[in-house]
Amino acid sequence: QVQLVESGGGLVQAGGSLRLSCAASGIIFGIKQMAWYRQAPGNQRELVARITSGGSTNVADSVKGRFTISRDNAKNTVYLQMNSLKPEDTAVYYCNAEIVSVSTSNYWGQGTQVTVSS
């Protein structure tokens, strides 16, 4: 079975930084796009950033210039570096990946809470 496990969430003051990690494990032949989403209470889940297997990235306008997505293909891991955090960044952050295993499927992590205090 393929799993995505996130880490790195927590409580931080406004202006601070956090780095999220998401590692994929299991029978993996390759990973296509990897992405981070977030969902705040009462809101829909929204795309924060995504990165292709070749390293091309897209970042939501709301976090552009503050968040950076990267990946380590050798470790099957994607990262989200979050700087200059704002209270409105508070949400559960989810990792997402399209993984080539026995079949090709889309997988989600369990989510990690990020809370930014003012």
C-alpha cells in the first residue's frame, strides 16, 4: 500500500516560518505531480502549491513570495517552506501526490495542523 505521511506543522507567531514535509512510502515506481492543499474551518480545500516531476512549480497568489514548494525525488518527499506566516494561513495542510504503483492513483496525506497566532 502507498502512504503519504506529513510532518512539520505546529503553532507559530505571525511572521514566523515553518517547513512541512511529506514522504511517500510503499510500492512506488514513480511520482508525478506532488502538491500541498489546505483547508481552514468553514472553507473548501484549496490548492497552495504544486510541483511536477521535472520541478516546475505553481503557487497560489495568496502565498506567492512567502511559500516555496520543492521535492526530493530520491526520497519521494515534497516540502513546503512557509515564511512570513499570517493568521489567515491557519489551516490543516494536506499533501497530495499522483503515484505510479501497481496502478496509478491519486493519494492524500492525513493532514497536519498549522496555526498562526497574531
